[in-house]
Amino acid sequence: MDLRRLNWKRVILLLVGLYLLGRYLFSGLGVTEPQRVLLVVTRAEEAVQKKSLLGLQQVLSSDYQDRSGLSRSDILRLAASYFRGQDSVSILRLGSSVEFEGEDLAEVELRIQVVGRSGGEVSLGFRDSTVLGELYHLKMRKERGEWKILSVDPEGRDWPKGF
């Protein structure tokens, strides 16, 4: 084999293509199902911190319905109302656990501390100002291979109405 005749540009291009294909095919290996569920929770937290309704909408199931009676569009309107009142929002996850009710249903218990800043004022929590954070119960379902949030219920209270 004459190495001088070998087209190195094609070889390099082929190697880069194989590398990218391998990364794509094997990127999901080693990731557990609880980690996949919590990744969606992380995406929801990031959407809230960015005050992104589109980002929040993408992680919510179209069948969203919580115990307060809010639908997906209702919870998005509630989020929009909260976002308008805050200059910035930060979320600190204090704890989380995931339990499965079959292959495509999961429950997440999530303790977070939400810090809103508006006009130089700092407020803790959406509704509770405890330093220990607020506890939320999330129900999730796998839809077309992707985990989506079915409901988010605050511990011991309902979401506000009439926003």
C-alpha cells in the first residue's frame, strides 16, 4: 500500500464521522432511569431560572393536571405571572428522590429553595419562606420515550387561583 496515494483528508473526515456517530449512539449508555427523570427536573428548574415559558412547556405533559385543578396552560399562566414579578429567580435543589410505578410512571419528591429578586428585595419560596425549602411532589410519565411532568403539587397546600 502506497501511503503517499492515501487521501488523508478523507481518512480524517471518516474518523471524525465515526467518532461523532459513536458519541451519539453511546451517549445514553450508563445513564440510569432515575437520572433521566431528574434530568427533566433539572431542565424544568433551568427554565424557571431563565424565566422561559417555552422551556417549561417542553418538559410538561400535554395531559398535565395537578391536584389544585390546574392544567398545563394554567400552570404556564401561573409561571408567567410569577416571572413578571421577579427580576431574577434562582433555585437550589436541597434533595430529591425518585420512585417508579412501572416502566413509564415515576414519582419525584423534590425539596427546593426558590429565591426571587425584585427591585432589590429578596424573597424565599413561591409561597413558603422557610429556610428549609419547599417540598413538591411530581408525577411523571414517559411519553414517546421521553419523561414529561404530569403534575407538580406543593406539600400541604394548593397552587393559587385567579392569577
